Amino acid sequence: MAKLGYSDYFVEKPSGISGSAIFFKRSRFECLQQHSVAFGEDASQFFMYTKLKDIPSGQTLIFGETHLKAKPKFVEERIK
């Protein structure tokens, strides 16, 4: 993605098998801050966000996402 002009913020699960990423176009946005918070018994669930500045307008955007366990048996962990 870097060759296409994108930067990323990647957070890997402790197992190393997968994770989540936020991508943004470097020519359009300036990254001001990135952070993640792990939760759950094994820290494999997390919230992550990136604070970006839209270069043309100067406005600030915060984009966040979660990585949660999807299997039905983990419903209680997702709603804590």
C-alpha cells in the first residue's frame, strides 16, 4: 500500500495470526495520533483509533475500530 501512497496503523493480535489496520492516503491526511487499548482475558480484543488532519480543510478526523471475537460463545465478552 505504501507504493500507492498510503500509510497504515496495524495492531497485531497477541497470537500473531491476525489483527486490524487503518489505512489513510498520505497526500490527503496528516497523522496526528494513533493508539490502541487491549481488553479481554487474552488481550486478543482491542479498540484502536487514528487521529488525522485533513490537509486541504485543516479539519480533524478520528477514526476508530474494534477487533472483537466473533463466535457466538463470546457474546458476553463483547458486551462487557
